[in-house]
Amino acid sequence: MKEGFSKGSILTPEETQRIKDAYQVADPTTYSELPAKGEIVDLGAASEKKFNRLVSINDEKYVTLEGGSSDASQFVITKLLKGIINVSDIVRDEQGNFYSKVMPLDKIQEETPVSEIEGDFFVIKSLTGDGDRGFAPASENLTQYTKNVMHEKGKTAYFDFGFARQLDPKINTAEYAGFTDLEALESADRKLADIYKRLNGTMGTLFIKSIMKETGSTVKEIFPAFEGEGLNGDEEDILTLQASLLQKTQQARSEVYNRSILLRASM
């Protein structure tokens, strides 16, 4: 007989502890964080950018974001990709401020091969236009290089999607330049297929709508490039965003296919 929970909305102390214990060991790439609640403790500057602060909320570490619509765009993009690509959660507190979670890499169960990292870069850049990240593994003559990527002992998480605010409803094939690894392209194709399945149809519409509702903003407020797309601040805007993302996903998969054919022919 499976161990369940007591009936009703109030959990016993034992049940509450079981939930906390499960959370402590759960793979953070498999679930989305709830809104941040609790005392915010400032731990100091997060980087050389003095406006980014490292804070603790309920013993979890977060980095404050810069404020403005770019925070909401990061929130949307990470929600769209979470569970398919290892992105760091963006959460809101009760005052509406956004934070980027410092992902606990030690809890991530699966390692990310270097080729998959490059494939993830392809997916992120082709869908959002955000190419502000980089990674090079350590070697005899090179120390490990990362930019907007957390990577340790094969575990990986991506953060800082600020340039996603520039998300354009139109396709820009120049965004695909530089991706030439066959394994990376195959990884990208699998993830693009998963993203298309997630965003397609009525369920995809409802999924995007639920994310936008959490931001409290309209599509064109978050993504200014959609300003000229005839948006009215209603559900048609969601459909326009959905159609754009689906089109970009298909275009990126087509680019993956063409590049893969050329690479195989050159082997």
C-alpha cells in the first residue's frame, strides 16, 4: 500500500517534512520553482555588475535582475524551455520583483555532453535571438570558459536571457551561423521537436497564456519587436506569439536538417 497524505487541505507535520525532504533531493531541471516567499537576505554583489545582488530566500540562492520588461522576457523564455533545456528558474516575489535562481548543479542527475551544450546554444539562439553565452571545456592549454553558463562536473544550467527581450517575430537565418557539429545538431533537433510539441495546438496556446498571465504584462510590452504586428493586448497576441515560435522552431529544424546533410556528405 502506497504511503499517501491525509485528507483535506492541511498537512500533518510529518507530511510537510516528507515534502521538504523530497524537494531537497529532487532534480531541479524537472520542475519549476514556485514564487519566492520569505525573508530576503542580501549576500553581496553577485558579480562585477554591482546592480546584481546575490540573495538568499528560504535557504535558496538567487540573483536579482535589473528591473524592467527584460526581467519578464526572461521569465517567459525560461518557462517555455524548462524541462527540455536546463535553464535556471526565474521567479517573482510578492512585490513583483524577479530573481534568477542559482541552480544547485549537484542535484542535477544527468550530465550534459559538450555537443549537447552547443546544441542548446543553437536552440536558444534560433528561437530567441539570444546568443550571449559561451562555453569551452578545460584542456591542457585552456582553463574552462563559461559565459552565462553554469558548468561543473558535467552538470550544466543556463542563465541570463536578457537579450531574449529582442525576440523578433520574424526569422533571421544569420542567427544559425557557427553551428557545425553533427552531434550538436542532432541534439538540437530532438529538443526543437519537443518544444514544437509543447507549444503546438490548443494546449500550447493555454500553456503560453498561463505564462503571460503570470507576468501581468502584454506581449508587446515584454517583446517590443512585436509592436508592429497589430497586437491588441488580448488573446490574439498569444496566438501571434505562438505562431511565431512555432514557425521559428520549424525553420530551425529545417536548418538543422540541411546542415546535417552537408556535414554527412563531407565525411
